[in-house]
Amino acid sequence: MSACPSVVPNPIDQRGAAYTTPRPDVFEMVPVSARQILDVGCSNGALGRSLLAGRSDRNVCGIEFDPTFATEAANHLDYVVTADLNLLDFDEALADRRFDCIIFADVLEHLIEPRHCLVQASRFLRPGGCVVVSLPNIRHLSALLAIFLSGRFPQRDRGIFDRTHMRWFTIADAYALLSGCGLQVSSMGLALRWGDRGGGRLNRLLNALPKFVQQWAPVREFLTYQLCLRAEVRP
């Protein structure tokens, strides 16, 4: 396990805004067959650790903006780059490495040019490899209530209204982003919520609805808080 020298470290501490959980929704999207994995925005390495658990045949590399998180992640992952994705030279950072799966879990909405980052990273996919992307859905009911009824655009520490977001996506926007990068969506997972807060009995009941109900347009478009997409390079 090793960490390469930092690339354009940023002094802003975003520790409180980063995601530090194993992200089972993202985990489920990663093919079981994937052996070489890149976690872009790997935070403290929690997701990578879950992907490595019980898999001696896997290698997980990471790219992380926050140097403290990157140091933590480097203790568990195989290779970690500390970098600002807005300025990163992928060729310099990854050299001849190639991956079966590249993950962007709640990362792209924080970037100035998410399309550029996706295109650059996709060049490092092995034939048949995939990209897994997780994004918040700005069309969620809580956004409609906040903006159209209250007349405010909230700024919070995390979630849809994370104050560090630079881009916002609906489900259609997410599909368009991937398509514009030459990627074709093959699978979609939805995390449904009634409001801005997760957990609770009502949210559990919502996510237990049959899949055909979850895919019904009013439910899919207005109650999806987070979506997770898997996509492959378009033939």
C-alpha cells in the first residue's frame, strides 16, 4: 500500500462534507468480476475497504482531495493520489494502470467540469469495464418545496443542498452527462426519501415498494433523493 506525492493540495478542509460510509448502494453496482477498481473521491477509504473485504484478487486505488482523508485511505487501499480533480493530470497520476470499474460516488457535482473528468478517467477503463456514478437528484420533492414554496435555495453541510456543490442534476441530466461522455447506462438504483432526512420507518417503507412502483414517473422523479448509475463505453 502506498500513496504518491500530493498533486495540487487544497487548503480548504471539507472533512465535514465528505462521505465516509461504505456506501452499500454503490457497492451493489460494482460488478463482482471487477478486480481492478478506481474510487475517485475515495474519502477515508470506507467504500474501498468494503470492496476489498474477502477479495484477495482485488486492488482498489483512490483519488482524494482532502489530505487527511487521503492519508487514512492509504492505510487500507493499494494506491492513493491526493489531488484536486479540477486540476489533475490523469496520465501523470495513473500512468499505465487500467481498471475494470471506476467509481464516482458523490463527486461529479463538486467539479467545475464533471464531463471533462469523466472523459479523462474513462480512458483508463479496460475493455468491457464500467463506470459507477452516484448523484443527488435536484428534482427531489424537498428541493421543490424549498425553492418554489419557500423561495429559498438552502445551503447545508451535505445532501442535495451541500454548499460545496457546483453542479446540479436531475435523473435526465445524469443520463445526458454519461451519454455525452460516450457511456451507455446499463443499470440504475434509486434511493428514495420523503424529505431531506434519511432513515426512519417511512423511508424504509418507501424503499420497500415494488420496483415497478419505484419506477413510476412521479415516484422516480420526485422521491428519488440519490441515484446510482452503472454505464459502459458505448459500442
